[in-house]
Amino acid sequence: MPDFTSERLARQQRLAAAFRLFARFGFDEGVAGHITVRDPEHLDRFWVNPLGVHFAHVRASDLLCVDHDGKVVHGERPLNRAAFAIHAAVHKARPDVIAAAHAHSPSGKAWSSLHRPLDPLTQDACAFFEDQALFGDFSGVVNATDEGARIADCLGGRKAVILANHGLLTVGRTVDEAAWWFISMERSCEAQLRAEAAGTPRPIPAEIARLTRGQIGTSPVGWLSFQPLWEKIRREEPDLLE
């Protein structure tokens, strides 16, 4: 029999750690931003941060569990409706997605205003080569499930989508992977913004970018890349595990 209780706690703790790290990296913006993880037992439910709790203060015990109809089945705090509208649609559309991350990070939202995919300018950016989508239809705060469905449809089978004039959204088969792709994509946005401000960057040729994506853009590599951050944050802020 699967040990759902242990797996659920592990996912909750990794999720809380991801929020703490996002706070450290400056990805918080008021009440905007959310990371979710699918429940291991009830696959039509996911865990998410409650509305109004700073990323830096999130503990495993603070998380809400929400079903795909928007009902909070665990937790007392209010739910961010935009989180539900976006993440419920992504989790419904992608059974392979265990976790999804979205935040209004500085470089991600700046880059999103350009309505362009990232170029393969660096080794790290190659992880997203031909594995990112652009959702170009900004219409205000995402509160409707039909808009969430359109975002999920645009994402398709990729690991990331740039939400024009909004920010970034990444997904993965673990919290670790989804969080790492977000961190790496944010940094790749920053690198391209800086490179273009300095001059005319030269992209990596497509065949090399594609090869590099196969080396650094896989799910196991995404998970592995997050492990040093996980070890650091849980040692320095052990209360996140509560």
C-alpha cells in the first residue's frame, strides 16, 4: 500500500521550502504568486499557499488543500482565486504535472512585456529551448477558470509558459523541479535583459541548444539542481517543516 501520509508531508515540506526560497530571491509581490503540488492520494486536489501569508513565513502546516471545483478541503485561511483559476486548469490538463509555480518576479515580468520567448543565449537558457510557450492574451487578473484553461492549453506539454505582461509559470514532476525551472527561467530572463542592454548578444545555434536542453533540461536534472537549495533552506529555517 502506498504511504500517502508520508508522501503528502514530504510534498508539503518541499512546497513550503520553495516559498521560503522565492522570498529570498525577491519573487514575492504583495499577495501575488503561488506554487502548487498535487495531493498524492486525491489526484483532483492540490496544496497551495493561503492568501495573505508572506512567502517567507509559509510553513507546511499553513498550506491549503483545494479540489478542482475550488472547494477548500483542508485549511482555514482564504484562497487566492487566481491561484485556483490557473493551477486547477494546469493540473487538470496535465496529469504528469505534480507541481506548478507562478510569481511576479522582477525579470520575468519585465521580459514578459516583450511578448517574446527566451533565446538560447546561455547554457542555462537552453533548458527552455523549444520547451516554452508564450501566452499573449493579457486581460487582467486571472479569476476565471476559462482563462486558466487557455493558459493550460497554451502551455501544452512544455515545462514553461511566459504570460505576456504578467510573468512566468513553470511546471514539473516534483515541487523541486517546478521551483528550479522557475528560478532558472527568472535568471535567464535577467541575463537576456542585461545582454541586450549591453549590446547584440549572439545566440547558441539551434542544434547545440537542442543538444544542451537534452543534457540540462530534463526532469531529473531539474530535481537535482534544487537539492542544494533545499538543504540550505531547511537547515537555516527549520520551522518551515512544521
